[in-house]
Amino acid sequence: MSTVGPRRPAGPVRRRLVVLALTAALAVTGVVAGVAALGTEDHREGDPASVLSPVDPPEVVAEQLSSLPPGKQLPLRRGERRMLLEMPTDYTPSSPGGAGTDDYRCFLLDPGLEDDVWLTGSQVLPGNPEVVHHVILFRVEPDQVETARALDHRTVDPGWSCFGGSGVEGSATNLADASWLAAWAPGGDETRTRDGHGVRLEAGSQVVMQVHYNLLRGQSADRSATQLRWMPGERDLTPLHTYLMPAPVELPCRAARSDGPLCERDAAMADLRRRFGGAASTADVLHLLCGEGGGPSETTTCTRRVSQPMTVLGVAGHMHLLGREISVVANAGTPEERTLLDIDTWDFDDQGSRQVEALRLETGETLTVTCRHQQWLRDKLPAFAGQEEKYVLWGEGSTDEMCLGTLQVAYDSEPVGRF
């Protein structure tokens, strides 16, 4: 190890078509093993069936962000070290387009890796706790670094705007081995992998730090950092991977508001293309992946067959602001059925991974993700103020939606293909 730290500081044909389409289109957001939750006093509570008198989702304000104590550090294990990666300069957040109270900004961080290492944990150190709402870390492979640098150089300000993933082409398209490394929310402690496990980082890899800024108390400068735990690459650890389970979203307008200009699917898709270009096709591609009929519904689901033996160690779910319920089930409808995740009152600010008792899955066994979204939530959330109701599809924006299960897994052998 020479340098670590900032310069020493279906069938085969159909499957290939799906993979090619997803490679061109899929841009999923980063929900990751190790997310630290906000205080439970701010989370939604109540009966998810209470549609007539729905509970109020939380409103996270700057005072809550800044009042949460810094996360605690965990003891280092034998052979572990820490490296600090910091934004190169201050950044003053602002809402893209001048509207709203949120800014998602990506920053390219170079750990200076001259040799392979194992990532074994992480912690985020917010520079300005009054504006930093949450942070996600993405892996940038050596052959993607120039793409990331080009994004960084497009604007005078440091970093680049990014709502969903890192924005680096191809960084979120490998369903069997997604690119994100870690995530954090205010109050979260340092995280670490299970003993004997780690995420492999190749020499020359870099890290994108996506920061979600909350602007309810105005625009003030930030210079955040992340501290990564690592071990030398020659250590004999079991590689961890993130396995993605997306499902399509087809949420119709409520009957009483169905005459809006974006309440027809074609109009909503045209709007999605206008805002996100080719990435909008993910809304259609996911139907090919999942084989679902695609009719409008509050509930969506997708079942995938495991393509190679693996052990599930953790699980998380991801939706946006209209999400209400999400579950992930192994071998649904069989005697071997096992529920890995069951959230009946979704909280956008609590997307942490849950460790599960290790579950061995063989080739051909199934995993099913199911989500429920509800339009009445837009009546409760400031993010939708002044916006007309629309037919909601899978998309990157906060007023679009996603249905995504993520598993932290260890394979018997390295992931096969990109499906």
C-alpha cells in the first residue's frame, strides 16, 4: 500500500435487451447500507390506512438539522485506518431554477488510491449543519473519472447539480453491483461493515459526494467532508455488493383532479422527457424488466429471479415523497417465504439499511419488491405547494417517484454480467 488519502494525506436475448436499455436510461437514487436515521421524534407515525384523516409527514427544518449532535465514532478494528476526504472549496447552495428549498449537489473527491483497498465504514462531517440535510457517497470507477471531471468543469461553482444518482454515466446501471458506497443523515453515527466484509475500491477510483442541502434558513456556505474506514487490499475480506430491485411506477391522478394537463400518461411522459431527456425511458424499460402490465395503480411490484448464489446481509427501501408503504420479500408465496423489509408508514428521512439475519439464496429463487404511493400526500408536503396534480412515473425529480429495494449481498463468486 503506497498511498491512501488525499495525496498521501427471462431469456438471454431479452435479458441483454433489458440491460442495454437500462444502461442507457436507468438513473436510480442512492439509498445505501449504513444510512443513519434522523431522530425518531420527527418520523411519521399512525395508521397507514387512515386516508380520510392522514397523518402529517414530518417537516424537517434547519433548526432540527443543526440541533442534532454529531455522530459517534466507532473503535477501529485491527488493521483498519481512516482517510479524510473534504470538498476542495466552499459551496453556497441555491435551488436550481430559483424555486424550491432544496439543492442536490455532487462533488468529486480523490482519495489518491495507488493500490486497491477495502472500504469498511464511513462517517460524514457536515461543514454547515444548518443546511446539510443528508449525504450519499458513490464509487467512481477509474474509467469513469474523466466523465466525472467533465461534469465538475461545466460550471464555475464547485461540483454539479444532481438529484438522483451521481450523474456519472453508467454509475447506477449495474443491478447486481450498484455504485453507491455509503449514506448519512444528521445525527448518524459512524458506520462499519460486518467483520470480515468490505467493499472493494480499485486503484485510481474516486468518490462522488452528493449533498442534499435544505435552504429553509437561507443560503449559507458549506464545506463538508467524509471520513472513510479502510483496510489494505491484500486483506482476505468477503466483498459486499449492492443489489438493486426497481419496480415501475404508474400512479394516476385522483378522480376529482383528473382533468389536469399532466393527468394523462402521455403528457406526463412528455414532461419527464423534457426534464430528464433519455433517462425518462426508464419509466417504460422497467416494465420490460419486471414483466408487469403497467396499468395505473397505487401499488406496484416487481419479482426477480436470483441469477447466481448469494447471501443477503442487509436491506433498504427507497421511494420519494408520495411513498407510503414498501416491502421486500424472498420467495413470496412459497413455504420458504421470508420478509426482509416491511415499512407500513414510509418516512423519506429514514431510509436506512436494516441488517437481517443472513439469508442464503440459490439460483432461481425469487425476490419481490412492492410499493404503495398515494396522491393525497401532496396536499400535506410543502414541496408540492402550487403544483398541479399529475400522473406520476418513475423519475429523478422530487415530484416524481421511485420504487426501489436495495440488498447488501455477498456472492459466492463475483457478480456475473450487469443484470
